[in-house]
Amino acid sequence: MVEASPFETLDHALRGGAIALVLLIAALLMRDHRRSLAARLGAAFAVGVAAYAVCSSHDFASHATPWEAPILALCLGNSVVFWLFARALFDDGFELRWWHAALWLAPIALGFVHVFILLPSDSPARRDAGFALALVPLVFATLAISQSLAGWRGDLVEGRRRVRSFVTGATAIYIVVIAITELALRGTPAPALMSTVNATGIVGLSVAIAWSLLRVEATDLFAARPPIETSRLADVMASPLSREPPNREADRNLLAELDRLMTIERAHRQEGLTIGTLALKLGIPEYRLRRVINQSLGYRNFTAFINQYRVDEATAALADPTQAEVPILTIAMDAGFQSLPPFNRAFKAETGMTPTAYRRLKLGGAAT
């Protein structure tokens, strides 16, 4: 029997510790938050990281057997799972579609061909297949970073905003570094020392993610569907605040000014309105406006808050007989939407029907 080198022993110990930690994270997410799509995808990603800790060990691909195919599949498809996890974590309206499964299966199919057909036959195509497999994590890590950055400014949940900049960013950067390394290797097995360095990175990343998740309120990240109930400003102003914000009187005054700005000045009609612009109009810091909209009104996203006013204005116009001949696109743009598709999505999410169906219901069958 060949005695394991110190590097190999350390490598195995690090990978074993990482696997135990991420599987514990997966179990806790499923135990405590299984109703949340983000939590379920997070658990799936953690299981995929455990599979990666096995698959990324030195020379694994060259000696993989069909019995190890399930572990290999989890490893190969995990960059897609990470992207889906980022989308579900930062977009409360995200839903899985059939084509997401097709995206997940594509790198798995290519990986199986590479490991079980091209490598054993020493085919010249093995390097090209290895190159393509290294590109997949790079693509989906870039998409995850883009997803995280795109909605960061409008995210009203402070704990989730911190996670955006750390968990997703750190994980995506790690995936990018590994992908670039594999591209440089062009499908050849990694040296034993590099495998140990990789194992150290997996452990460090797993510990960092676990620590960051422990520091954030679970409801900030894993709100079960349907999301927490939202309230209109008028309803909150007409009754005592139910969520008891930190500074009740100051927030009450801020809500009154926000109500005036939205209902009298109709700030939601402004093109490209951001939370920064609205905070500037109110003369307060962004973080305070973000907090009061989230804690007092229940909104988790600034776009959802603004769209509420836009949809309310559109529903009033669609139900108005004097505007029966006004095109729906004109009504949508007058309310502040920039195009028809986002208006249709927001309108249906709020009313349960399309704008055309809503107008027909309110004005009778003759309406179009």
C-alpha cells in the first residue's frame, strides 16, 4: 500500500470538513425554511458544493466510475444551481421554469461525455470538452454577479443587502478563479498541491458563508411564499403602526410626507425613479427611507413599492369610461411604466388578470 503524502492527508481532511459543514447547512435550510424557494435552492447548492469537494480532488475525472455518476452530476450542474439560488434569493417573484432544468442538464450531459467517453479513449476532443466545461461556471457566475448587482440598490431588506455583497460576490469570485484555472489547464488533471489549495478555498468559503448566514435574520433571506403582507400608505396612516418601527413618531411623519409625495405629486410617474431620488426629494438618507418602507409597509423591493402606485393609477384609468378609447400602452406609460411587458407583469401580479381583461370586466364586453 502506498502511503499518503502529507499534502494528500491534509487535502482529504479539508474536503471532509467542508463536506460535513455544507451538508449541515443544507439540512438546516431544509429543516427551518423548506417553504422558501431560495432556501431549497440554497440547500441544493450546498449539496452541490459537497459533490464538488469530491469531484475536484486530484485526478478524480481520470478515475471516475459509473457508480460516481450521481456525484459528478451534482458537481457539473452546480454553477447553474448557484445562479438560480442567487435569482431566488434576491428576487421575491422568481419562479422555476422547465427550461431551467434543461440548462442544468446541459453541462451534466457534456461532462458525462467528457469523463466517461473522451477521457478513457484519449480522444483529441477531450481538451475542447474540458475547455467548454470550464466556461460554464464562468458564464453562470457572471450571471449571478449581474443578478446581485442589478437589484442591490432597490433591495429594501438590509440583511439581504449585506448578503448580496458578500456571499454571492465571494462565491462568484471563487467560481470565476476556479474556472479560469481550469481553462488554463485545458482539461488536464490539476497538480496535487493545487488540489490542496482548492480544498482550503472550499473550507474557507463554506465557513464564511455559514458565518454570514448566522448573522442575518432568516426572514430577511428566506421569506416563505407568499411574501410578507404589504400595506398601502393610506391604510397605515389611517391606523396605528403595527410593526412598531424604531422611532415611531419620526417614521409617522416620514410616512405622511411620503404619502403626499406619492399621491399628490405622483412621484411614481417620474422616469427612472430610484430610491436615491425619492430619498433626496424627502431630504433623508437612503437607508432610512429603505427601512421605513420595509418595516412599516412590508415591501422587500423598491420596484414593488413604486409599481403599486403605478398599477393603482392604471386600474383607475382602465375602469374609467371616459378613457375607454385610450390605448393600454398610453395608460401604462402615463402611470410611469417604460414599456408594456413590465406593466403587464406587474398588473397581473396585482389584479390576477391582464389589463385588457380588467378593462373588459369594468367597462363591459364592448370594451377592447
